[in-house]
Amino acid sequence: MVLQMNPILFSFGSVVIRWYSLFILIAFFAVYYLFKKESWRFRVPQDFVFNLAFWIFILGILGARTWYVLFHLDYYSKNIGDIFKIWEGGLAIHGGILVGILIILIFCKKYKFRFIRLLDFMAPALLLGQAIGRWGNFFNGEAHGFEVAPEVLKTYLIPKFIIDGMTIDGVTYVPTFLYESFACLVLFILFMIIRKYKYLKVGTLSALYFMGYGIIRFFIEYQRVDALKIGDFRVAQVISVISFIVGLTILINNSRKGKLDDLYNDRENMPNIKY
């Protein structure tokens, strides 16, 4: 017997708590904790970190939702009220990332902090947050791939509860959410190891994030049935290519620096933040 995943965690009267909302919150607090911990190591004022994280969360959610809505205007122009139902899903990570980067840029410009430094602090944490957040898509029955036979997934050693959860209205789909979540988790672990490297340059973690997640999303997007498109182009793949080029450019620039120049783990290599 196949049980379709229930998107509702629990309800009490008119109050309904969904798994999707829970995983988004868990992802945010995981990102905030790691970002705060790394920032503290480099003596970044904690009020600055909290305020930055607060605005990234609020405006990042709005950015992710806006990005999604813009590519589904045919539906939302006729169902205006549904635009605000973010608990039902429909958050595009690239919209959230772009808004988040913009907020970091504004904060850094205002308080005289080095932009790429802050991105480095955020990169590993963001990967963990993405790995966690994708499970919200699972419970919502979204962000999946093409139709596939359950037997095929079993040969990949996919757990039964995931196969059951990806069986929607009698049809089983490729659990692309799982592939992305796992890939982000592996990359997060690698980042936690890499950032301890003695000669790590400032900007390298950011570069590896842009390149790593760009590669992950580019190939996973091939299988997504709900991919956002402009004509025949999958938007996430276009952004992934741009992201990879940006990351590669940063790495090339870092390779031109001396071995002891601009080191990530040099605590003296920090701007005097005006906060």
C-alpha cells in the first residue's frame, strides 16, 4: 500500500502548520547559527550579523516568491490571493539568493565591510540550509523529476518512504529534491573541511559555492518537470552557467595572488567594520 505524503504537520482549529514551513524555518536557523558562529570567530559585531540575517530571511523569502510568481503570471494574474500562500510551496531559490546577495552588498557598503568576506562566511551555511530546505519540497510533493517506475528507484537504493512520497496520484516521479539535498550536504561537508586550509584565499569559498551549486543545479534541472522557463531555456540552467563563470573568475583572480596574500583564516585580514 502506497501512502501519499501529507503536507500538513498538524492543525489546531484554523491554525495549520505545514512541513514545508517547518523545514524552511529549520533551514534558516541552521544557516543563521553557522553564519553567526563563523562571524564571531572573526570578531564581527553580533548585532550586525543578527540584523543582516533578519533582513535576508524576510526579503529573501519575498524574493524567492516573487521570482516564482513572475514565471507563473498566467496563473497568479487570475488568482491574486494565491500569491501570498507561500506555505503551499512555490519559492524559487535563485530569487532568494539574488536578493540575499543584494542585501549583503547594501549592508557591506553602508557599514564599510568587505563584501566577499561576508559571502565566504555565508557560503557553507547556505549549502546546509539548501540541503534541509529541499525536504519541504518533498512533503509538498514538488520539485520532482519525470515519471519513473518504482522498481528503478529501488535499484538506486532509494528508501521506500521517499518512493511512496514521490508517488502522487498513482504516478511515481524521480526524487530530484533528494539528489539536490544530498549533493548540497556533501558539498557542505567539503566546505567545512576546506575552510580550515591554511592557505585558503578570501573569496575561494564563495567561488566554489557559485561553481559547485551551479554544476549541481545545472544537471538536476534536466530532470525537473516544474522548471522555470523563458521560451525553451531553463532559467536555473542559464543562472547556473553564469554562476559558474563568476566563480571561475574569482578563482582565476585568486590564483594571481601570492601564497601568503589575502588569507581567509588570517584574523587580522579583516576590515574595521563601521557599525
